[in-house]
Amino acid sequence: MSKNAYQVIARRWRPKQFSELVGQDHVVQTLGNAIKMGRIAHAYLFVGPRGTGKTTSARLFAKSLNWEDGPSLEVPEDSEIGNSIMDGRCLDVIEIDGASNNSVDQVRDLRDECQYAPTQCRYKIYVIDEVHMLSQQAFNALLKTLEEPPSHVKFVFATTESHKVLPTIVSRCQRFEFRSIPAPLIVSKLEEICVAESIEAEREAIEAIARMAMGGMRDGQSILDQMISFCGKTISQADVLEVYGLASKERILKLAQFIIVGDYDSIIECTDSFSVEGLDFYRALLDLSDTFRELLLGTLRQKSESGNCSAEQCVRILDSLRHGEDLVRMGLSEKTNFEVTLFRAVQSGRSRSIDHVIRKISGMIPEEVKKKPKLDRGKTSSDEKAEFPEIVGVIAKKDKITEYKTLPPVSTDLEVKESGTFISPANAVAEEGKEELIEVEVETQVNAENLEEISEEPRQIVDREKIELKINELPDGIRTILKEKFQADFVSIEKIDQSKLI
């Protein structure tokens, strides 16, 4: 083969049959069933990332519909019409670039040409690539023809940005989602190409190329073609890392461990070495995210901490790395932004949620301490007071009686006599970080039967002036808390422990 006739691997290895299409089995099955059942739509929309087989599938579909003995999913290699379609020589299969043919006049010409019958094929098929580039007027000019085209016309649209296609266009098409191709499938295909091309490539080198392809078969084939030009017939992982500025998997794993343990010095040393070697920080950040994702999945499957990293810690670190992607890619200093992102990931990994802390503390408490004491229902009220001397607290509010802390079950015969002393409110009033206790004497009788009655109709106090004087002697902070926060109604104050107010 002469040098002028050389074709890149991506073109030479373009699928010629649907069976050779990698990673899009759902598309092949649907189109194959449509052909077998004779349920061929008039318009199709192929959506997906670059290099996943959209335009190739459009050609293969046109080939299946138009070959001499078709329609059929598999077409013999010696079919003249099939070969002319795959080579772009067929007059009845028109491929249009939406980016350069996006005006309304060009779409009107296409609409007029649709009326003419095909010259040599069964159907006249229009394949419009990057259809989202059409203008608003061009889309509108295509609507009526797209909805009711002639019986001999089929449309196949391909786009990488489906959100830019008008909903009126999408609703008139059968939509097919082309997925990103998994890395193992790309590795398998590239190894097949290397065997056929007599190329010796390390498994690690092929895996590195598949990672860089990011789900696109065409990208992987183009990178392999470039590596063959750089290395010749032997490709090693070191060559791939050197050409594309990638960090090895071992270095990424070490960096992930430094983040988990919070080793800032090692992180800085690793970042400096990346900078000296000219490695791609953004690519290293993506590889680091993939590493923590794998660690998270392994932790969840084992239902235990893996590598001193819990599932919650992995999630927090992944969030920090994701937030730093745009900062590293678009920031002024990649190295500085990369380091800041890693430091934030360390801090995020060290933080813990309240629920996690509670679970940890709960696990350290002995079971006998967790058990609540059982109350003896046969005890008298005086026995209950003796057993729970510190948890009896009642404060009289303007509209209701509120109990604080945990009270033992109130029996019907339990009464609080007049001039009884209670600790209020809730045994403590906090001011300026100090606990302060106030002893309040409630001048009423409280029991289970008259709680509601007291809350609705508070008793009138005769000596109100004396109570007001006592209230004014309270510190301003305590009086404000009692009035505003607890809405206390001061019925009587006998004694204030000044030592508690200091």
C-alpha cells in the first residue's frame, strides 16, 4: 500500500457489519427487530458521546435497508450497493454536515429534493450529522417534511448535544441513546487491532490508552495510531505515560493513600514531582477520582472499612475532588489549584457527620449502661422522689405547665404541696457559658387532675408588688431568658442562691 493511500486505524477498522459494532447491543437489537418485522420508521435520532458509532450505525442502517436482496441486518461483503454506501459513493444516501449546511435555504433545497424517487436504491436516506447545529429557521423548515415525508425517504440524525435539538424535531423521531463504551471493551478491541497489525503492546499500555479514550472507540484508535508512530512496533506503558503526560496507576494509588492518612508533606512532594515531569494535573485528578470510586465500591461490597477508609470518608473525598475539577482545568495555576483540591479532600475525609459520631459513641457504651432502670409501679410518691431527686422540675408558664427532663410516671395520688420548692427552668439557665440555678417556689397545688385547670386559669397572686421587687433583683440576663425564652409567669420567689449566679 502506497503512502498516499494510507488510512488511519479509525477508518480502516470502522465496522462494516452491525455485528462488529462494539458496546451498542441495544441499538443493534432494536434496529434488527425493526427490519425483521417491517416496522421501519421514517426518522431516527442517534444521540451519544463522540466516537461511539452514531454515524457508522447510520451508514450500516442505510446499507441494510438498500442492499439488493434486503432489507436485512447482515449484508454480504460483495454487495455493490452496500460497498458504495460505506464508501460514500451512493447517490441515494446523502450525508450532510449540519455545521456547514445549517441555513434555511439549504434545508429548503433538501426538502424539494425529497420529492424525487431514488435512482438505484430502495430508499433515499438523508444522514444529517451534528444536527443540533441547524438554525432555528432551518429546523422549522424541516418540520413538515419530517412529519410526513414521502414513502421512499428516511431521515437519520446524529448529534452529541441532544438538548440543543428542538423538542418538535425530537418528538417526530425514534431516539436511540448511544452509550459510552466501557474501558474493558475498548481494551479488547485495541488488542485485536494490535494482533492484526503485528503490534506488540503491553497490557498496561493498552489500559492507559483505554482510560484516555473516555468511552470513545474512535479516540482510543486514534491514540493507538499515534503511539505506533511514536514507538514503532513495540508499545510500553512508559511510552504512553511519557507522550500524554499521565501518572502511573501506582503513583495515583500512593497519592490516594496520602490523602486518606492526611500526609501533607508527601502530597506536596508528589505534586512537585508531577510539575517537574510535566504531567497533566487534570488527568491525574480524574484518575484519582476513579481510584476513590473503586475504593468506595470495594468498601460497600465488603461492608467494612477498606484500606483505613470508610465509605463515608470516600464519599466526602469524592465530593471535594469533583468540586475541584473545574478549578484545576480552568484556573490560572494548575499546580496550586491541584494542591488546594487535595488539601480540601484531606479535610473533608477527616470530618464526620453527627450521626456517625453518635453511632461510634453508642458502640462504646456498655450494654448494662444503655439499659434504662425499671420503675416499680408499687412505690409511693415519696419513694419515687427519693429515687429521682435530681430530675423533678416544673415551671409555671403563662398558658401552660411544662415539665423538664424525665419525670417518673405521675400517679393520681402524687401531689405537690403549696410552698414546695422546685428547680426551674430545666435545672439550668445558661448565660455567658455558665450554668445558673434558680430555686422557685410555686404557690399552688399540682397533681395529675388539675394540670389542665391550672394552665387555663392561673391563680391570682395577692402580694404582686413584693414579687415584682424580687423579680427586679434578678440579673438582667436571667430575667430576659425567663421572660422571653421560657415565658415564665413569676408567682412567687423565696430564695436565690447567689453562688450559682456568679
